[in-house]
Amino acid sequence: MSNRLLITGASGKLGTAVLTHLLDTHGVQPARIVAGSRAPDKLTAVAARGVATARVDFDDPASMEAAFKDIDTLLIISSDALGEPGKRLSQHLAAVAAAKKAGLRHIVYTSLISPETSGIHFAPDHVGTEQAMRESGAGWTILRNAWYMENLMAAIPSALESGKWYTASGTGSAGYVTRDDCARAAAAVLAASPTENKVYSITGPQSLSVDDLVATLNAVYGKTIEVVQLDEAGFIGGLKAAGLPDILVQIIAEFDKDVKQGNMAGVSDAIATLTGKAPTSFADFVSALKS
Ligand SMILES: NC(=O)c1ccc[n+]([C@@H]2O[C@H](COP(=O)([O-])OP(=O)(O)OC[C@H]3O[C@@H](n4cnc5c(N)ncnc54)[C@H](OP(=O)(O)O)[C@@H]3O)[C@@H](O)[C@H]2O)c1
């Protein structure tokens, strides 16, 4: 029986990090791994290490039919197709259907924290994908990733420069996690050849409000950044005035609203349990940015 692992979205930032952790953190043999991407020609670095590559495009069922043959466990990395309503869910459903058709033993998926109660417009994509996995007949592991700390990479320099951090999130908090820790957790699940159906909340070590984020930034950078609380309309107006694309304005505003309502709050010990290593703190993330 095959023990091969296929990772979709292998050329993306998370996919690349999952492959690195499979090979370097977990010592998985390259011959066990298939890196799947719409552009397998971009996968030269892993191919040079002996990892097989395959074209995998959720919009092309034939690509998945060919690539999913002789695979034991599939990691579906959620796509970034947010521009067209309904597209991302149909892509993920096509991937689950192809996995079912190929008779794969286990499917792993990168979901979103608390998707059922989230007000973020793409949360239903995750709910629908999770449901399809549960009904697929294959085993499943759902990795509900918290908001990446990397999503703050634009807000941090702007706050350092202006001395103000604008938010509509009130005193709500979120379990921010680094992308690399999400990748480490996904790689740990894949390397262990999961046999049980499980949902994990993949969070950082602390649930942080904007006051907490700013206190850390001030401590690390020796600054006196102020938190400016805005109502939703004022926050959206500011994001638009800053020239952000509409889709990003929508996502950031929806995120702040979710945080304010408590939907992003809380942490779990899943990363430490799965990987044996605690997740990166925001203080360490910010200190690494500074150095
Ligand atoms: N939790 C968070 O805060 C957070 C933040 C940002 C994104 N995300 C989600 O997590 C995913 C991975 O994050 P990332 O940082 O690695 O983003 P990224 O670098 O932008 O990667 C986007 C991924 O989508 C894949 N993709 C797009 N269209 C596809 C298609 N038709 N078929 C198969 N795969 C397709 C790409 O794969 P190829 O190009 O290799 O085909 C790539 O891996 C994102 O796509 C998004 O769903 C979560």
C-alpha cells in the first residue's frame, strides 16, 4: 500500500514551508512526497531534493485525477481565489471529490479558526469544505489556522512610522500564529500518517488585543505608539483612503469585526502537542522583524 503524501499549493508560501518541514524537521524521505502545483516548473528547489512534482489545479479535475493516483494522504491548502464569489468553495469541493474518486485514505485541510461563527465573507468556503471532507468516506484532519502574524506586516511599519495603530477591534483578541508554525503543524500531521478524524485549532501562544500588540511593539522598539479605536465606518474609510484594494479593505474590516465580537479569541496547545515545540510568540516575531 502507498504511503505517499501529496501537498497541493506547493509553490505558495505555506506549501513551500510544509515541504521544508516534512524534509528537514520530520526527516520524511523525499520519495514519499509529491509536490502539487498549478506551476510544477516553479518547484525546482524541492525537485532537486528528490521530491516528485505534479500539476495540480483545482479548476482542472483531470490534473487531480492523474496526480492523486497512488497517494495515501493529501494536504489540501485552501486556495487564494477570493475574487469570484463561490469559486474557492467549488475548487475545494472538486479537490475533495477527486480525492474520493482516487480512493485516498486521508485528507488534511487548512481551514480557518471558528469558521461556523465567523462573519468573514469567505468563512463559508471553509465550512463547506470541512463538511465535504466529513462526508467523503476518507479519513480527515482539519487544521483551523488562526490569523497569521504575517498579516500584520503592513500594519506594523505603518504604526512605527505614524505612532498610531488604527483599529475597529475594541478590546477583542486573536490567537495570532506564524505561517511557519501552521506549516510545522501540518507537516507533523502528514508525517504521522493520521488515522483518526480530528479538528485542531492552530493558534499562537497568546490571545492578543490590539492594546497587547502595541504594548509589545512599544517594548521591542522603544516607541510610544497609541491605539486609535474607530467605529467600523471610520475604519473602512481610513483603509480606503490609504489606497488598499477593495478586497483587502473588506477582509481587514471583517477581521476586526470578528475580533471585536470574540470570534478570533482563545488559544490551543495543538502546535506544541503536534510538533513538540511551542509556537512563536508575537514578541519573538516582532523581535525577529527588528533584527
Ligand atoms: N490564516 C491566515 O491568516 C491566512 C492568511 C492568508 C492566506 N490564508 C489561506 O492560506 C492559504 C495558504 O497561504 P499562503 O500564505 O501560502 O498563500 P499564498 O502564498 O498566496 O498561496 C496561495 C495558494 O493557493 C494555491 N492555489 C491558488 N489557485 C489554485 C488552484 N486553482 N488549484 C490549486 N491551488 C491553488 C496556490 O498554489 P499553486 O500556485 O502552487 O498552484 C498557493 O499555494 C491561502 O491560499 C489562503 O487560503 C490564510
